[in-house]
Amino acid sequence: MTATIEQLREAVQNAKTIVFFGGAGVSTESGIPDFRSVDGLYNQKYDYPPETILSHTFFMRHPEEFYRFYRDKMLCEGAQPNAAHKKLAEWEQQGKLNAVITQNIDGLHQAAGSKKVLELHGSVLRNHCMQCGKFYDLAAVKAAKGVPRCALCGGMLKPDVVLYEESLDNDVMDEAIRCIREADMMIIGGTSLAVYPAAGLIHYFKGNTLALINRDATPMDAHADLVLHEKIGEVFSAI
């Protein structure tokens, strides 16, 4: 691993503009479970499959069951940024990183100090009333019993998280594409590149160096200049 890490370190040093695209593997080292690994949520047993519970249809038809699962499995209290989150924030402060593009919804990049974070799938930290649009923070959802309701109109609150059957935010996607096109180095970390349309963002990169850091192989390994099948936090700690 040492030789490839040295190559990655040199590539980072030589890069003028880096863009980072990350998935669940960035947060697993902070204690947040992913969905598709052996120990992930997809391999645990519930009354309904997680992908069903986390769909728009299920949310509208069975909000009580949705929120029971959501509070239990999607809100990971006490999670703290790890070495990967901190390194990315450091690069941004140095002017090397133009954006973090993430599939994660946990807000850990912002907690580490990153300012330009494009959240493709939204965030558990933001919630709104489906009737009047009033904003609510995470504390309001956690404190509510059963289905959280708006204090103003009684409408049901919805997390600003992109559920299955829902579209990604066009403005966020457009900005992600712009940042990728402007970068001369793209680092992809902690993602299997299996979820579309997010995974398709890689095709907009036309820069010099594409680096892939993921514990398991991905469909794009053969197209990358550097590939490390390692934990991203450990890799970032060494560069």
C-alpha cells in the first residue's frame, strides 16, 4: 500500500483543483453503518426491507413505521468526523479542494469544517413541514413522539433526505457537475459506484488524475489512475 499512497500524496501535491466524491464508506469509520456491506442495513432483518421503508410511497402510507426505523437506524448520535472528513476540510482551507460531493446524509463533512459540501441525497439535519414549509432541525424530530408534526399548522414533517422514488435536486447536481469539470484531480472514496444517477457523475471528469479509494473493487477501477482497496480514513491519515 505504501507505494500507491506515495503516488497519491504526490498527485495531491501537484493538483491545482481537487474535487472529492464520497459515499457511505467515508462515514463507516465514524460508526455509521452503510447499506450494502455484509454488516450493513440491507442485511439486517426488519418487518419491511430498508429500501421499502426508505421509499416515498412507504413514508406517505406508513409514516409511523418510517419514523420508527428512521430514528433507530438513520440518526447516529455521537458520530464524529474521522481522518477523511478532517483531511478534506484541511485541503479546502488550503485552497486545494473546490468541493466535497457526498451521498451521505449525516452532516459530518460540515462538522469537520468543510464549507462547500454538495449533499446529493440531502441531510438528516434539515426537516420541513410538508404543509406550510416551516423548517425544523434534527432536535425537533428526535424529541417528537411518533410522527413529528408542525407546531404552526399540524402538518407532517419530512426529513430533507432523498427517498427512493424521489429525484435528486437539479441545482445540486448541476453544481456537482460544474465542480467536477473544473477539477484537474478527482478522488472518489468509500463508494461502490452502484447508485445512479450519482455514480454517473464520474463521467464528467476530464482532468489529469482519477483516484479511487474503496475497501472493495468498483466497476470503475480499470478506468482510474490510482486504485487503493483500503479504508479511506487510514489512507487519508497517511497522506
